[in-house]
Amino acid sequence: MTGTKPILQTFWTRNLTRDKSKRPSARTGGSGKHQKAPDSSLQQTARDTTWRARPRPVHLGISGQNFAQPSAAIFRRAASGVAVLYGFHAVREALRGKRRKTLDIYATEAAARRLEGEIAGAGVCPHIVTAEDLARRLGTGAVHQGVMLEALPLERLGLSDIVSRSGIVLVLDQITDPHNAGAILRTAAAFGVDAVIATHRHAPEMAGVVAKAASGGLEHVAIVSVVNLARALERLGDSGYLRLGLDSEAETSLATIPLRRPIALVLGGEGKGLRRLNRENCDFLVRLDMPGAIKSLNVSIACAVALTLLRAGLAGKAYSSPCPSWTRAT
């Protein structure tokens, strides 16, 4: 891609040069005489005539240039204040979204070239590493696709920070599996959900496996963190939300509920389902009608089916996107 603006970070290769003026066969001045080779006893004071490695910058985006073989990677020490994202889509959307401060990006040469535009746009300097380096840092089970990003966590939001556009929020009641949480975030981003509400505790870290499973969706959904989910549901009810708790054994079908915005769809944790206080703070407990022998679905799949039904049921109903009245602290 000749002509593309180079990324700021440079990677060094060896450009072997030597001082030609000090070679024994070099001519100087106008005499045309050869100079004698320097005496070995004067090596401490004479200029060194051996081959030297002069660093030459190699830029991403300049065709015809090759990267040097990466040296042993030095990663940032794991810390609670640093979010680690990996996987092509997760890293790409983090770079594009610019919702978080980027600290460092580590990528194989091939991955760095694929993300060249996003890396340049984010103004970060990639460290070229090997796939083995990333596997040692992330673990052999991590599907890193040749790239890892270290960044600050997304800003924590409260209920009062929710901006109502679609009129739908998701409430997660102790969904702890990171793959399920990530899949729900991906679905939420696809459906344009206003926010995903979860507790500080009993929820997976919004990075790593969650970000990879979300396939970039984490960067496009507002994550609201609360201390007490039952109180948060009370506040949602006070603010006019229709609170629907999803339960495979509920007597009422979601398809029969008269829908109105705004809606809070409450999803229970794997195995346990909705906890008692959270069930009590729902306006309706609803089920998904499954025609087959199996009546329950994985929570992330159930979320997608429920959002599809909500979208269909709300079609054609006007919504003015009012600002909720938040009156009590969570």
C-alpha cells in the first residue's frame, strides 16, 4: 500500500554499514596514496573499523519492507486497572470505538497489517510479537487471532446514565459464565439495546473471554454496574419500565403480554434462574413457547429469541424516548 501514512511506531532491522574512509584501501585527499591500516595497539583510541549495525526504521503500510524477527515480548504486568482484550473483532472495535484509553497493542505482523488503519487512527504504537508470545501471555486456550490490546476498563455507569433510544434494557441476574455474558452483549449490540445492567459482584470481568465472545459488542453497549439488583429493579419500575422476568416455567407466554416501552428484560443465571427478590420485582414472569421436547434454552439464546419477540411486538408502536426520573440511589 504505497503512499499510506506510516504508523508512528518503528521496528528496527539491521542495515550493516562501515566507515569506508577508514578502510586500508581508501584514498584520502589529493595525494592518491593509500593509508596504512591502523596499528592494533592503537585500537583503544582509533576509530573502530569493524562492521556496525545501524538501525533503520521500517514502517507499517510501506510496501516492499519486511519486519525484523520479533524479539522476546515484554508484556505489561497483569493489574486490576488494566483490561486485556484479544481477538480481531474485539480489538478492532475497541480501537474504532475510542470509548477507552489504549495503553499497548501487541500483534503479529499479519494482524498488525490487517488492523493498520485502526491502529493508525487510534494513534497507538504496535509491538510486533509472535503467536507463541501471545499464547504464553494469554494461555494456550485463548483464541487471540494474533492480536492483544491492553487498555483501561470502560467507564462504570449508573442507572441515571442510561440514554433511552430503543426503550429496552437487559438485566443480568448473576450470569457468571463469560461466554454467555459475551454472547448476550453481542446480541444486545445487534439489537441496539440501551444498556446491560449487572451487579459489581457475581459477574464476569468485562474483558478477556467476555470481550472475545462479544466479538466487538462490548464496545457498543452501555454497561451499568449496580450493587443491589433488586433495588435497581425497583428503580426501573418507579421510572416506568415494564419489567419482564424470563423463566422457562412461567405460566404466561411472552407472546401474550401487552408490550409497551420502556422494557427491562431480566435474565436469570445459569442453572439457578432468577433469584426470589428479583422475581418479586418483576411485573410479569414470562416464558418462551418452545414447540419441541426441550422447553428451556441457553440463556444467551433465550435472550436473542426474547429480543426478537419484543422487537416484533413493539413494531409500529410510537416511542418518544422520555428521560426516566431517577429518584433514589442504587
